[in-house]
Amino acid sequence: YINYYNLSLDKKLPAIGLGTVTSDSIGNELDLGLNYVYSQDVRFGLTVGQLFRGDYIKDYLANGMTTQDPWEALGSMTVSF
């Protein structure tokens, strides 16, 4: 499966700390998942997701500090009996 999210604030928040926040775009998230049914009682899953930072997060974190976009990988195994 593939999930796509476009994330934004409902309203602009005041600037706190390091940067000047001028945007309400948090970013876009893309999730890719794969599920495999080994048997009736055993299932495996793998999900990988990445957030592509929007201007709000870049402005909030030290005026666009050059850090990488966050990502995550989750693995699962389910056994039912």
C-alpha cells in the first residue's frame, strides 16, 4: 500500500525561538507498506515512511538548518493462536 499526506496548520502560529515563521506548510509524508500472509496464523509487515519538510518546519528549525528529512522503518510479525 501507499499513503500520501499533505500536512499544514489550520492557522499560523506565532514565531517562537530561532526563526521567523511565514508559512503554514508542515510538509508532505509518503508511506510505503508491504504485508505478507505466510499462513492463516502468521503475518509479516514492513512499512517505510518519510516526511519531506515544508517551509514551516524549515523556518522553525534555525531558519532552514541543513538537516535531513526524517524517515522511519517499521517491521512487524504477528502470530495468532
